[in-house]
Amino acid sequence: MSQLQGMEQQGHAAPVVLSSQAGLARIQAASQENAQKILAVQGELSKAIQHITAFLRSLTDGLPTSDN
């Protein structure tokens, strides 16, 4: 007999299931929080890249282009 079957027969299955559901809920909440943090970091990185691009373009303003 497996350990789970033994627990079911003794009436311990419900707490195990509830504990597993609570653990799953915590993992899902943490996953959602991490997804929001990732989106925030992506947004900040995008802004930083835009600033870097603008800066690099400002360095080349007024310089002759290579296609002349």
C-alpha cells in the first residue's frame, strides 16, 4: 500500500490536498508578482535604450555621412 493510500484510509488526505492547494496558490501568487516585476524592468530597459539611442545620435549630429 502506498503512503498516500494509507493516509487516505486514515483520513489524512484532505489536509494533504489543502496543503498542496495552499502551496500552489502561493506559487501562483509569486509567479504573478514576478511577471509584474519583469514587465516593469522591461519598461525601464526600453526607456534606457531610448535614452542611449538619443545620446548616440546626438554624437553623430552634423557629422558627414558615409554614403557621400
